[in-house]
Amino acid sequence: MNRKSLVALLFTLSSAGGLPAADWPQYRGLKGDGCSPETINVNWPAEGPKVLWKTPTANGFSSFSVSGGKAFTQVNRELDGGAKEICVALDAATGKELWFSIIGPGQYQGGGDEGAKDNNGGDGPRSTPTISDGKVYVFNQHLALSCLDAATGKSEWTVDITKDHAGRNIGWRSAASPVVDGNLVFVAGGGPGESMLAVDKQTGRIVWKTGDEKITHATPVAANILGAKQVVFFMQSGLVSVAAADGKELWRFPFRYNVSSAISPVISGNIVYCSAGYGVGGGACKIAKDGDKFTATELYKVPGDNKIANHWSTPVCKDGYLYGMFSFKKYSTGPFKCVEIATGKIVWEQPGFGPGNAILAGDKVAALTDDGRVVIIDPSPSGYKELAKAKVINGKCWTTPALSDGRLYIRSTVEGACVDLSAK
């Protein structure tokens, strides 16, 4: 290997926190975009793909993160005479519980059952753990960021944003997941002058804090746009992008907020998409750069709940098209759609998915419907093409699938499961 190739390899490993490509170390994967380079098997037997294990995952909408042979999620459990929010580590191969750590109280303000008929039950943690360099970073509903040892679950430090940074929570409380990029953990929820924060992942020291924005339920995304490493937050004022290194504001895109927004920003080159329910709809902006100055120009805003509204179902982007669940409170019937990201045009739609979530696995989409079906789709603007489908788990599935080493990790408010989709 020549020096240039070695440097490139080391940079790639450094950017990924030393993680192999098979890991799914945080909410929506390594880059937070819901994409994996892995190829999956779509030739299933009549009874569906092999389910390697199932385990109870009591309540909540936390997804799985997978790293170092362990799968992590957050659940609600009765402990010490009361409900507690906990982070649990499972053996990724068997589903056996290895440890759990209490990260906060487990009482929740109703959220999730309204309108759901056969797909009801189970409010609880909504944030997903993030894994980096042998540590687990968890962000509880009360805006407390904690670092745990991935081997033991032992707590190493906690940053209490509510107590120490004039925290301002949201109705139904926080649902955002911590984002790790390099040596920093990014979260939001502080008061004036410190609403967005970067935390040293080793020590818990605040590296920078900035802004006077109020949070939504959305998880931010770290990305390189036009040569600049930045973190894009979806706040109540709209999209706000800041420099990852120092928190300097780079650009913003005003976007209406009404009650609740929970999808992460979707970034495709220099186009950024966002959406919300409750009549808000979807929209996108185009980012430009002149010298050191960034601008965000509106491409479109499409109001309403029946067009391109995503509540918490973040779509994936492939070749300029968004694929995912575009619906609002249409449980089990809401459609899967293909939408052109540059125009907001709906290219096609297929009913019967509900507000679940989807990821991109190589050149295929793996979707988890809100009633527990795994559906594999060939993503193409030419039309809906279903490659495989099977009912896998019971309960309400508002979580995002995780793919690691050919295994799909999914969960509901009742159970979690590991499904073998390896293309062997």
C-alpha cells in the first residue's frame, strides 16, 4: 500500500471513530443518513427470512445501534420501585442481555397511542444510543447526556443540560439522539446562547455552545457540504447549520414549526430536505457558497399532511430521489413514496406502510412498516417494485432498522429481533 492510500485509509477510519464498515454505530447509521454499503439477500423462503433471535424490548421508540459485537437500545423498565429509562446492551449474535444502565426516570407524557387501533401501546424512550471508541453515548428524555463504558455499562460522565445549561425541553420531551463526529458529541436543548452544544466525547467538557434556538424532536446530522464540515440542526425556527469545529453559524433555512417535528435533515449534495406533520408538509433548500459565506435558497415548500409530510419517518436519498414513509397518522395504511428531492414532486406511491422507517442497503431499500413487516424494495423512479416481504415482529414499530454484517436489527414497543439478510 502506498503512502497516499494509507493516509486515505487512516482518514476514513478516523472519521468513523475506528469502526469497521459493518458497524451501525448510531441513529440512522455511520453517517446518520440511513445508508449502508452492505448487500442484502432478497431471495427469501416462503416463511420469510431467518429470525436469529427475539427479545423483549418494553416500550419506547429507540432504535438499535450495533458495534463491537453488541446491540444497544433504550427501554423502559420497572426497577427500584419505579419506572426507569435504561440503556441495555445485548449480544448482537444471540440477543442475550449483557448489561443495563439506568439513565433517568421512566415516566412519559402519553405519546404514541392516539389514532392507532391495532398498532397501539408502549410509550417510552425515543433516543438511540451512539457508539464510538468503546463508549456508549445516551441522551435521555430530560436532556441529560451520559457516557457509558461499552463493555460494562459503567457511567463515566454526565452533562445535565437542563440543570447546567438552562435547558428548554419540548412537549413529549426530547427524542433526539446524540451525534458523534470525530472527538465531539453534538446535542441541543440549552437556553439562550447555548441551545446547540458540542461536548468532548472523552471528558464531557463543553467545547462550544451557541444559538438561541428551541428544539424539535429531530436528531441533527453531521455532514460535509461544499467542502465544509458542519452540523445541521432541525430546530423550531427551521434548519440551522453550524461549523462542526467551533459552532459558527453557516446558514439557516426558515421552516414552519407546528407542534412536532422529528425527522432528521436529509442531505443530498448541496440540497437539504426537511418535513413535519400537523399540516406543515415538506420543503428543501439549496446551499451555495461564495468565499466563506454560505446561503440557503428555498427550492420549494409543500404544505399539508397528504403530500410530502414526514412526521418521524426520515426518508433515504438515492440518485436524487427520496424513498420512505410519507404520511401523518395513517397507521398501517400510510404510503411509501418516491419523491424527487430537488422539486418535491411525488413520482409514485404505494399504500400500506404506516409511519415506520426505511434504510438503504446497497442498492435496495429495507423498510419496517409500523405493524412489523419487513419489506425490501428496489428503489427506482420508474415505479414501485417489491422484492420481498414478511411479517417479523409484533407491536408498534416506529423505530429505524439497523443493518450490521448482513443482519437487520429491528424493534417495536414489544420486542426486538435480529433477522439474517446476509447475501451468502
